[in-house]
Amino acid sequence: MQATADEVLIGRIASGDRLAMQVLFARHHVRVYRFVLRLVRDESTAEDLISEVFLDVWRQAGRFEGRSAVSTWLLAIARFKALSALRRRPDEELDDETAAGIEDPSDSPETALEKKDKSAIIRKCLTGLSAEHREIIDLVYYHEKSVEEVALIVGIPENTVKTRMFYARKRLAELLKAEGIERGWP
Amino acid sequence: MNTINKERDDLETLLPWHAAGTLNRRDAERVEKALASDRELLRRFNLAREELNETIHLNETLGAPSARAMEKLFAAIDAEPVRKPKVSFDLAGRIAEFITSFSPRTLAVAGAVGALAIVLQAGVITTGLIKHEAGTEVASRQVDVPPTLGLASAESDGTLAAIRFTPKAEVGQITTFLLANKASMIDGPMTGGIYTIRLPESGKAKEDHIKLMQAQSTIVDFIATKQ
């Protein structure tokens, strides 16, 4: 049985179908939440923001033109909401230099041991990237967005998407090197 | 040499998307071809795959929002003004929903049957034309058609066209295409995935419009005037 396409759900939502809204929310809210959470780094704020994202969908469904995938549209709205929230609290946003230099206060002997594990170190360094770099890494690797889709979500040219991804990975390599992992690239 | 380096740099920037499987076929083939002969590029591709794995792992450990998010959303929706149902009959939307209800296999079979039907139809038309040129048969065929089914409705059906969409055309694209061309869905899908649409023009203007629609080959597989 084929699931109802997102585009069809959006059409129903535009007509005020509450059930269609529930289906769309169930299908996408976790990924949207994780995308927002990685940007704002606060669970409560992220939860508030996804409510706002889907409320925008409810209000604007009639204007959705189907030029992109619904998931791409959702992430674009979510990104706008997250950046607006960050602008409201600029002091709390960390740049990559600061974040990378912060020691994890929960470092227990077990944690320290875990950090010897390469995978855990890579994940720590992924967390230490700037918001801009975290965003593009997540969109490409986790949200499986193409170059064109990332360009739509972030609002930058496709070539800039490629170069930004390159610099995000380069920064990641630098953070890994600081943690003792030399990748030989770039 | 510079050209070779530029090509390699270009391919290298595509590695993250290749690891995620989101490159178009052409670029994916370019990258695959290069990976087969370039060990250093392959090593860097494996670095991208490593990043991909850990990014997924990291995101999957972020958990999910509590029920509060959903409760807040639907409380806000309940507080919104009640929407009046659309008065207009959204044929494009309904047909979009109808299309998506088919499985890919059903659509493929429908497409194959449609292709066969077109071949048969082409044969019938060609035969008719040959006979017409020979000055025979056409008049007697018209006589055979009951007036209520044929000639009487021909004038009112002057704006109709038969259309089949490409298998790759997405529902959203079809809907946008119909709206952009001010076309409304009248009937279908018939055998072979053929739909009947109504166009705003008739006569020569309709013929010209159909040619323009046919040019949109990413969406339109087949379109012809329907009498």
C-alpha cells in the first residue's frame, strides 16, 4: 500500500483537513525537530519552533506550489524560524572556535575512555562545528538533500553550497587533528 | 593538466553527495568512474562515508520532541479561523491524488498498455487517411456513427485533448503544468494512462497550444487533439 504523497497531504491541509495535518506532522516532525535542535541547541526552544513551523504549513499550504519536495519546504521554514530565534538570543550562540575549545563538563573516566573511540571523537567534532557548518553537514548527510535542495533551503547558489560543504569538512578535519586524528585530508 | 586537476577537484566536492546517494545519475556515474581508477579519491570518499555514518548516528541520538509540541500545534490550529471548503472543483488536485494512489507497477503496466493502444490507434488513423486519399469509405463511416455519439458532440468537444504524462513527471509538476496551461482534467485515466483535458482555446490556437505543451517533454509523453 503506497502512502499518500506529501503533496496530496498539503492539498488536503489547504482545504482545512486536520487529519492530513496530523499525518504530515507524524511523518516529518522528528527530522524537523532534530534539524532545528542542532541549530538552536535547546530542546524546549526546538519544540516550540517545530510547532510554529507546522502552524505555518497549516496557514500557507494553499500557497505551496510543488516546486520542491515538501520536506525541503519544511526545512526551509524551520531554518528561518531557528535563525530568527538565534537572533533573539545572540549571546548564546557559539562560534566554532569557542565551541571547539569548550571542555565537556561531563567527562568521567568512562567518557574519557569513550573519547578514544574514533567514532565518538568524530561526533564530538561534528558538534563543535559552527551553526553554518553543522547545518550544511546535516542537510547533506542526515536529511539527504541534493545540492539543488540545499541551495533552496539555505538560499545560496549551488556553487556556494559545494564550497561551504568543502569548508565545513575542512574545519571538521582541523578539529579532528586537534583531537589527535590525522586524516591526511584536505 | 589544469583541466584534469579542475575535474578532480570538482569530483571531490561531489563526494559527500555521492556518499549520501543524492547525486543525479550523470554525476554519480562520473564519480563512480573516477573512484574506480583513483585510489586517493576512493580514500577520500571513504572519509565522506565515515562522516555520513557519524552524522546519522549523532542525529539519531538527539531523540524526539515530546507530545507538548503536537499539543501546542493543534491547540493553535483549533484557535485558527475555520476554513470554508473550496467551492471550485479542484480537478487537477483530485487527479493528482488519483495518480499517486497507483503503485509503480500499476503505472508501468498502464503505460505499456497505453503504448500499445497508441500504436493500434496510429494504425487505424493511417488506414483511414489512405482510404480518404483514395476517395472512399469516409462518408459511409460517418453515416455509421449515431448522431448523438459522434457529429453532434464534435463541436462542443473542440477544445479537448488527449494527454499522457511521462513516468518521471511528479504529481506536483503535473498540477503546476495543468494550472500554467489553464487546462482542466475532464476524464481518465483511460487505457494506457491517457487523460482527457480541456484547453481554453479551439481551432488553430488550440493546435499551437498543443505544440507548446508537447515541447515540455519532461512532463508530457504524448498529447494530441481530441475530436
